Amino acid sequence: MATQSSEENQYAIYLKGIQAPVLAIYKDFNIIYKNQFGRKLLNEKKSTVEGKKSYNLFNTGDCKTERCACARMFKSEKPETSQTVAKLASGHLPIQYTCSPLYDEQRTHIIGAIEVVTDIAQVKQTMDEWTQ
């Protein structure tokens, strides 16, 4: 069984500390990682998240369309960002999400994406108040 290096352990600690959903997906949109904050937002356990399709968890208007930032990133091979609304069991949540390439160990091929999701509900509310 392979052991994690000290550097890998440190990276895992960094990911656990991020107070925003972070997930890693393969090109087929299967989730291979979701941080604790993201699992809590979705009310999911670690064992029930991995292997699911990301578009089934967030259920946004971008999912399975040309607006999907991850699908656009797979084509452009550059980070892509979009704003949409996630339809969660707890209700609708305006989000901004950025997808960045996830490379193989040799850093030669994109095998998936790292997706960082930001709750922009408060920002949208403030903007709506200013425009009224």
C-alpha cells in the first residue's frame, strides 16, 4: 500500500480548510473528490459522493449544456468560470464556479477538472438592493 508523502499530507490539510465546495472530477463528470465543506453543503457523506456525477449533485442550469464551465474547460484547456443557480435539496443557491484542468501525474494530459464553487447569494442580494 502506497503512503502519502509529507507534502501530500500538507495539501490534504489545505483542502480541508477551504470554506467553499471543492471537487475533483474526471472527464466523464464522475466525482473523485469532494472536500468536507462541499459534502456538508450537499448533506452527503464521503462514501456517497465519490463516483456520482457532478451534474446530479448541483443540478444547475449550466449542467449538460454548452454553458458548463467544466465542459468549456475540457475544450479550451484553460480555467473557465460561470455563474448559475444550484438546485439543492435545501433550496436554490446562486453560485459562481471555476473549473481548472486536472492533469495526469506526468502533467501531459488533462484527465479531469478541479471545481471551486462560491456561494454568491449575498452578493446577488446586495446588487439587487442597489439597483432598486
